[in-house]
Amino acid sequence: MLKDQKSTYSGLLFLTFGAILIVYSLSTLETGTVARMGPGLMPILYGSGLLLIGAAVILTANQRTSISPMSWPWRSIFFVSAAIVCFAAGLKPLGFMGATFGMALLSALARRKTSLLHAVLIAAVIAAFCALVFIYALGIPLPLVGF
């Protein structure tokens, strides 16, 4: 009998969804090449990732111990979730730089040891780097600053 049946069944669910995604992509979508990606390449990569996660979950299912929800890193969970919402909600009104800065600032604050000054510096560097990569180098048509 398995010690951790929930993890084993979760792993099987990951394996199932990964396999379905790969089979569907291979049978209905053109994959293309890495240089010229088709619409089926990313679903295949995601499906492969799900297969790897499922295998890892199943292989480690009996080695886990349960963790009390009281010991979960609630601060990190809150700030990282808020960062995602900040980016999604702030992209249009704040622009790419503002949304990325807010997301990086909130993510940096998820760690207790990070001071506000360091968080602001981290956020500024990340926002500038992301603007250089995504807006200028890749040419993604997003507004740099808000409307």
C-alpha cells in the first residue's frame, strides 16, 4: 500500500494531462522548428514539463512528510500572488515599466530580510532590463508607460 496516495494520484493526473497535451498537439497542430515555431511546439514543451513533474511527484510520493498549513510561508504566498495581480491589473494603466516595477517590488518584499531600499533597487533594475529585452530587443508592442 502506498503511504501517500494523494501525491501518487496527483502525479498520475500530471502524467495524464501531459500525455493528452502532447498527443493532441502532435495530431492536430503544426510544430514547426525552433527557429520558426509553429502553434504546436509550446503545447508539446508544456506537456513534456507536465510529464516530468508527474514523474517527480510519483517517484517522491512515499518520501514526503505532511506539512501543517500553519508552517506555510504565508508572507511569500501573499506577496507573490499580489505581484501577479499587480502586473495583470497594472499593465494597461501603468504601462510595461510601471507594472513590471510593481510586480518586482512586491516579489522582492516576499522575503523578510529584504529592505525597502533594496526592493526598490531590485525592482528598478528588473523593470529596466525587462523593458530592454521585451520592448526594444524583441519588439513586443506594449506601451512603455501608462496611458
